[in-house]
Amino acid sequence: MLDPARLRLLREFADHGTMTAAGESCGMTSSAVSQQLATLEREAGVRLFERAGRRVRLTAEGERLLGHAHIVLNALDAAEEDLRSAATPRGPLRVACFATAAVHRLLPAIAVARTRHPDLHVILYELEPREALDTLRAGGCDLAITFTYNLIPEEPPPGATGRVLGAEPIMIALPEGHPAVADAVDLRLLRRDPWVAGSRDTTDHEMLDRACALAGFHPNVVHTADDYALVMRMVREGLGAGLVPELVATVVGVPDGVVLRPISAIEITRTTHALVRSLTPAAGALLELLQTGGPRETAR
């Protein structure tokens, strides 16, 4: 079988006219070029070169092989380009993501992708984690950004691959002047207080129930809200205590009259994940940007 590398040398020789010039073009010595072309001649089984005075030129058979070499090498170049194109991150890439992670992690990643991967087009769906997972399972999105609490272990959907984007502690929000306010708050001091929790059947609501169960009581949930900015203002108005991720302080701000404090004795954390069912070049490129191009932590 004819060696494509030697066919390339044949083409270089034809283009440049001498072994020396062909070698300079390929970073080889003229002697090495001569040896390789001699091997090609043996592989072909016909004379490819002949003397013309002090120079070497192609025979008629050499010219015929050169024509075939152009066809073969052009086909190989096209195949390599096609494979490179297949490995190029390109869209559309559908991403389901909860709101603040979109603002503080996904949007910065998209901004970088516009320059680094101009063929990658991200389509954003704002969805809460369980909705995002359902959408991923059903094939309605290519990548889901979700979160889990350490008190509520959850496995990724079958067939999905996950990467951790960041983790943060859960804090307690109380009105200024509340008697339980301290450097770290003991949840047991709030057993008779009203609470603001996430909507029922959400992981936020379940997380509050489990945290309070570990402290030995069931929370008196009077109000429900899924927007942390609203939760903070409800706390300020004295409607109840609330559990919020630490980064809420920088994401939505802490209103005057509200304090955020760590929780004593019980460790509660929230971890943000990115999940994909198929690690395509597009998904892989965005995952890399999500892990390296944005804040280390996210808050909802």
C-alpha cells in the first residue's frame, strides 16, 4: 500500500522541483527526502523519477501517480477537516438552570463562549432543579444546572453525568434584635417561631423540615415563598425566620433590619451541579466554562 506521507513528499517535490527545496518545505534533509521517495518508487513498482541533466524529474508514471496523490491527499485533508469540525463546540445547546445560577454563572460563561466558541449557541430555560431534571430526563434540554442539599441526598438521573460547580453553607435570616441572634444560631431557640419556607413539595421546604427535625422540633411554617429577595423582606417585616444560602447576601443583598447568621451544631450545605446525558463537544465546552469562567459559588 502506498504511504500517504510519501505521497505528500511526492507532491512537495513536484511543487518545488528539487529534493532540497522539498526537504526545506517539510523540515527534512534532501537525503531523507531522496530515501523516502526511493521507497515510494519501490512501493509503486514502477519508475517514478528520471535524470534530466543534473536534475531529477518525474517520469510519465510519476506524473500519473502525482495525479492520484492529489486526489488521495485532498480526500484525507477533507476527512481531517470534517473530523475537526465534528469536534468543534457548536449549538444549539439547551440549558435548564435556576435563576441566580443563570445570572452569576451561566451568563458569564455564555459571554466567554461567544468569543471562544462562536458556533456555540446556548438556549436558556429558567427552571427549578426538579423541573430541570425532569426536562433532562425527557430530552427537553441538553444540560441542567441544579442544586442539592446535604440533608437530602439525591442521585443523578440514570445515564446522566454530573460535575460539581460549587458549594455553600445555609444561613439563617432573622430580624435584627431577635433574641436568638448570636454569632451562630441554635435552631432549638426558634421552635416556637413562625417560619417562611419554600413552596410545599420543593427541596427548600423539605430541607427546613429536616433541619428542624435534627434540632428536635417541627417548624411552624406560616408563609411560603420561593424568591429569596421576598423571603428576606418577609423576615424584615417580622413574618418569620428563613433559611437561605450564604451567597444571597451578595446576590440579592441583605435588607436593613435583617441579619444572616451561621447555624450552630447542624451543618447544612447546598451544592450546585451541572448534569448532562451526553458529553458532546458543545456540552463539554460549556461545562469547562462553567467550572472555570464564573464565580465558584452560586445562589438561587
